[in-house]
Amino acid sequence: MRTTSRAITLEQLVAETAWLRQLASTLVNDRAAAEDLVHDTVLVAAEQGPRDGRPLGPWLARVLRNRARMSGRSAARRSRRERAVAELAVAPASPWTIVDQSEYHCLLIKLILELKQPLRDVVLLYYYEDLPSAAIGNRLGIADGTVYLYFKSKDEILHSIFDRAMAEFIAEGKKELASICEPRAKLTRIAELHLEKLGADRNLAIVFQVELRGSTKFMQEFSATGFHEYLEIIRETIELGQKAGVFRADIKPIVAAKILYGSLDEMVTNWVLSKKSYPLAPMAGEVLKVFVGGVLAK
């Protein structure tokens, strides 16, 4: 028998935020983390309430506790990313790094200023003045509970950065790959372009490998973005190599494409998090050496 979700009104959500915040504070010690838990819980309730007339309060408490448990499992990984970014932030910066960072901040500010009101003010007050949701609500004259609903659109900023960078990367890549016919050479150039692009812009790499991975919605929709088109380019190249007899015919092109992408992605993550300074682009050769040649001695 099909179950139905009960629609939750805005007034109901606003009435529940006070005790939800108290509950969140008992589960996590950090104020920002508690706010994030309440934010996620409110969004779940706004999109899909309890089924078959279940009481709202206990249902919200269960959702919040589940979110806290999921958050706890990834705390170590998140802490590692944050420490790495903090170290990068205080590391001596070259003039080129400062220029890249300035361009990134200009792009971010531009995207924020293009948001509709009151979302724009909510984002600015939360991220630039570090105000809690209650203070934001008081300053803007909106209900405390509704502040959380505006953050449903905050991932649009991250999406815009990713989509724009992916569009430029794919366009440039297609133009260069068009002159390469041999499948292995084309696959090698794809790997080189991947690491050259991110290796030349450390701040962009941080956005891709750290900031975007912290967005649950982004990761859920990752395959629906420009990433899918990029994966198709790799898959088609592998398939072309199979038809030409260069690559094994008994492997699935899409699986091989994901393995290659995952390997390159891990090289970028290690480079971003590493305390050592080394060029990223040459790692493409190491990845291809294993991917194409395997690890078995011949």
C-alpha cells in the first residue's frame, strides 16, 4: 500500500526550530555544525514530511539525529580537509597565487551578488558576518525558521563555479583532442589536460576537491553536471581503442572511464592536501603507466 507524505506548512517549521536547535546543540559541540543540522532537517521536512499522519515532533527529532550520525562519520575526513585548507591559507603566496585567489574571490562575489533578494543578504550575513540564523532573521525582518529555507539555494553558487570551469575545460579539451587520432595518445592527453588544468590553479583545485565535496546536494547531483560529458569523452576514447584493437575488448568502457577519472581525481586530492610542493601534471604519466600497462610484470 502506498504511503503519502504530509505537507508541512512554513508556520509549523518556524514553530519547531527553537527546540530543534537545542537538540542539535546537545548532539554536536560546534554552533555552526548545530545550525547545519537544523538547516538540513528543515529542508527535509519542507520537501517531504512524515508519512501517514505521524507526529511531526518525533519525526523531526529522528531526522536530526540521523543527520548528526551521518555527519559524525565524516567528521575526521572533513577535519582533514579543513586543516589542509587552513595550512594552504597561511602558506607563503606567490604573486601568481594571489592573482588566482583574487580572481576566484571576484567570481564568488559576482555570483553572490547575482542572487535574488533576500537570499543574497542571507548568504552575505551568514558567511561574511558569521551571524546565526536567529540574528539574520531579526536583522532582515523574516522568521527564524525561514532562514534555513533560503540556504537550499546556496549550492547554486558552487554549481555555478563548477559548471563554468567544466564548460571551459571541456571546450578547450575537445579543441585539442580533435587533432589526435590514436586512442592511446588521446587518452594520455586527456589525463595530462586534467592535471595540467588543476595543477596550474591551486585555488580552483581546492574548490573542486574540498569545497564542492562538502556540499551534499552537489555530490548527489554530481553525475548530472558537466562531469557526465567529461566521462563520456573518456568512455568514447576507450571504446575507440577497443574497436582499433589497441585496448582489451573484454572490459566495460564506462567502468574503465570511471577508474581513470577516479585515479586522476585522487592525484589532485593528494596534491592539494600534501605539505610537499611538487608539480601535479607529471603524475599523469604515472597514472597512465598503471592504467594502460597494469601492475603485472611482463
